[in-house]
Amino acid sequence: MQPAFREAIKASYFSIFGNAFLAIVKAITGIFGNSYALIADAIESTTDVFSSLLVLLGLRYATKPADKNHPYGHGKAEPLITFMIVGFLIVSATIIAYASIENIQTPHEVPEPYTLIVLAVIIVVKEIFYRFISKKGTETDSTALKADAWHHRSDAITSLMAFIGITVALVMGKGYENADDWAALFASGFIFFNAYLIFRPALGEVMDEHRYMDIEMQIRKISIAHPGVIDTEKCFIRKTGMTYHVDLHIAVKSDISVKTGHDIAHRVKDEILENIPQIADVLIHVEPDDEL
């Protein structure tokens, strides 16, 4: 298993246990503290647990080596898992929005002041979770892990909205008891927006959208610097999980032998793989320079 996959799997375990603990804390505090926003927040954290479990399963499946039926490996499982995470986000946002509208129409007591302390702690913890998972997602280039990180950020935003709503209810008093419900409703809209932000890059990955200009520039620079390579033409990059597959066209002198061109291509491939470790394979097509 590649180091990137190991780091991503460790981070997913961190998410699972962290979300489970916070969901319990939020539910207990929300029930005894008369805060519907906190209860809604607990619902989202519960869905976070299941989404993190999906990330873990997806990462483990994505680590399976290439086989006869999957010559490019199983990395595409990652964006597919991301789609499922987006589904969890949409479901949790819908539940929160529905519950908020129901609670706005139902008279209830003002939340207890101590709920603010719990929320303040949750906001800080969730932001720490987001930064940690986001960093690991960037380091490993894991689409699913980046999506999981945004789950933590959306949870922090939901808790922040609840904090603001409860503060308004406590400060303004009678007539503002449902301020935290309005806050939860607003937070659900933010979660819907985040779901789109997570969905878009995962869709591009599944569709093999070319979004990797920085890697392409590295590949071309390495190739052109190699003795025997006159220029580079096409350079197609597809992402499969945390690794990349490259199709590259290089131009060589037209009067060299087939074997010489073949050897140049192999040396270029080896150098690319050595300098850009996240690339799993490079398929090089050799062209005579007079056809460019």
C-alpha cells in the first residue's frame, strides 16, 4: 500500500471516531438544553459518521492493485464514494431544513445558556478536524478525503449558526425562542452549497476532465530536458484515486532507429516516474520531428 493511501486511511479513522463522539455530545446537550439547532447539528454529525465510513471503505477498495478487468487500478472508487458523501450532505441538509421549519412553527422554551459553551467547544474542535483532514487530503490528493474535510467545515458552520441563534434567543428573550431554528435553517442552505463544491471536482475526475496543468508542465519540462527529445506534443492526464495515468507524445529525430526511439521513450518514462511519484504509469508515443 502506498504511503499516501496509508495516511488517508488513518485520517478517515480519525473522522469516524471524532464524529461519533461529537454526535453524542450534541444530541445530549440539545435534548436537555432545549436546543433544536443542536439536535439538528447532532443529526448532521451522525450522517458524518456514515460518510466517513464510506470514505474508509472507498479508500481501502481504491488501494487494490490493477487486475485483468481493471488495468488502471481501482482508484475511480474514490470519486464514486465522494458522490455518496454528497448524497449524505444533501440528505442531512434536507432533514435539518425540514426540522427547522417544523420547530419554527412549534412554540418551545429558550435554550439553556450552557449550550453556548458546548457549541463554542464544538466549533473549535470541528475547525481543527477540518484543517487536519483537509491537510491530509491535499497531501494525499484524495478527492474523498477532501470531501470529508468539507463535511467537518459544514458541521462547524452549522454549529456557529446555532451559537448565533441561541445567543439571539437568550439576549432578546421572549418572542425570539425560535432564533436557533432559523439559524439551523440558514445552515442547511450553506450545506447544500458545500455539497455542490464537493460534487464538481469529483465529477470532473470521473469524466477525465483535464484539470492538472501543474503536473503537465512538470512532465513537459522533464521530457524536453531529456537528450534525444526535440519537443512534446499531446499530454493527456487522467486521475485514478490518488495517482495519475499519463499519455504523452514526444518528438525525436526522424532518422534514428526504432530501437533508439524506443530507448529514449523508456528513459523519459523512468525519469518522469522518478520525479513525480504520484504518477502511476506513463504511455509514450514516439513521433518523428518532421511530422509536427
